[in-house]
Amino acid sequence: MIAEREPSTYFDLENPVDLRRLSAPLSVLQELAGLIIVDEVQRRPDLFELLRVLVDRPENPARFLVLGSASPQLVKGVSESLAGRIGFIDLSGFDLTEVGAPQRDRLWLRGGFPRAFLAADDSASMVWREDFVRTFLERDVPQLGITIPAETLRRFWTMVAHYHGQLWNAAQFARSLGASEATARRYLDVLSGAYMIRILPPWFENIRKRQVKAPKLYIRDSGILHTLLQLRTLSDLQSHPKLGASWEGFALEQVIGLLDTRDAYYWATYGGAELDLLVRVGGKHYGFEFKYADAPGASRSMHVAIQDLSLERLWVVYPGKQEYVVDEKISVIPLEAVPQLAMRR
């Protein structure tokens, strides 16, 4: 759709024809003008140094849109090659504003990958997601130059699924894998860099309380989480011990995506106070709690978070339909109401 708006040239690096077209990339790209789109760029990390040369040309006649499924930290040399010359846009799968509120549970169960969400039924969606996991481990990861056995990385990924919404403990993961803590951290960095895992950092305040400093882990796509946990239907999910954690991760991803912010954290103290999500907008702090309950109310922990973090407001996001106020600064809202929060800030 972007390519159709203006004169452009498109290269898909998973297409053998386009790969051959770029066998001598400098000769090809330096002759082009207008918008140049390079898709699946992580397959050719050597292009980034070349793009720097092309971007720095006097009166540069071209603009480059590079698309890929790995972060700059994972594709070696990207940040160094294009520092100061590149802007980043993070794209998620489908969100609620795209599929509509009536499809919320379907999106939650199947996740945001288009083919998984749009599959004919839950079984077909599960088959697609299982194939995706296998292809990702056996093809995509090795293409990034990462030599980790597929079964080992799958075992680690499944372990993270069982720790979804919990604190990262390198020693515990290392013992379970029979490996070192550095190895466990490397596996985590690989899956995080490929956008499969969200590492949610902790927020610190200058208060007289011991605060938790370990990050929390989430499988970013709820459908992939359910695949790793072998949850095939909504009934399977609703009877599983990870139901609350699954809702927390799904709602958290939706909120971060809908608010379009990278300034996202969680907060917890060793005294028991915690906040699932803290976002900063315009220098102000806003809090979110995610509860899979029929009618959640305020808790002592919420009041402590409001006071210690100087929150402007705290929203409790739940799977119900009604919105109601439980305290001066605490409201309970359906997940579908999150897009309207920008007008209330």
C-alpha cells in the first residue's frame, strides 16, 4: 500500500529473484531514486553499511524503507552503521482497534499474527502457530547467524511461557537448562531481539522501600503463548492456571501498542506493593493493573502505588463491559476502552 502511493522500487529478500537482483547491490541501488523498500532486511545485514553510503550522498535522490523481523541489537552492525540516519517504527500484530471489540476473545486466544487470527477455526490457527514456531526456530534464527540448537531454544521458550508475567531469574533458568547464567541470558536476548519476548524493566523511585530490580518476562503474542502451553481452545485457556497471567500479558501488549509508548515499566517492592504497568506521558505517570475478574475493586497495593509513584491516574483493565469509578484516582475499564484514554489524559 505504501509502495502504491508514489514511484517506488520493492525488494523482498526472501524472494530468490530479488536476491539475485541485489547480487551487486551498490551498482543497483545507486541508480534508483524515490522510495526504495527492502523487506526482510535481516537476511542481508551487509546492506546496512552500503545504505549509510547511499544515504550520505549529496542531494540524495532516494529514501529507504527497510523492513525486518529482528531488532537492531540482534542484526549485527545496524545501530553502528546507521546511527543518526534512521528512525524506528515497531509494528505489532492485529490489535483491538483493527479487529473490533466483538473479536477480543478470538484475538486473545489466537494472537495477532494475521494468518493465525484469520484461520478458518481454532484448530487451523493452532496448526499455523505450531508451524510458525518450528519455522522460526529451524530457519529464521539460523539465518541471523545464531547457532543455537532448535530444540534447546524451544525448551527455553517453553520455560519462559510457564514463567509468563513473572520475574527473570537467570540462575533458575540456567539450572533448568543445565547451562550457565550467561547462556540463559543469551537465549533470552535472542528471543527478545526477535520480538518474541518482552522484557519489561522495573521502575525505581527514590523512596525508603526496597524495590524489585529484576525485569519481568512476557511472551509478546498471546497466540504463541497458548501454543507453547498447548491451549487449543478458549475453554482450555479458561481452565488453565496461567489464565490470569495470559490476560495480563495480552492486555499489557494491547495497552502499550494502543498508547504508542516505549516508556513502559512495572513497579514492585519487597513489601508487597506492585503495579503491573507504569507509563510516562508528557512527564506524568499513569498506572495500569490487569485483573481477570468480574468486578475488580481497589486494593491497598494500588493506593500505595498512587502515593509512592505520584500517579495521575490508575486504571484497572478487566474483561467486563462496564466502566466504573472505585476511587478518586482509580477507575475500572474494559480493555476496549483503552484507545479513548488519550482524550482523558
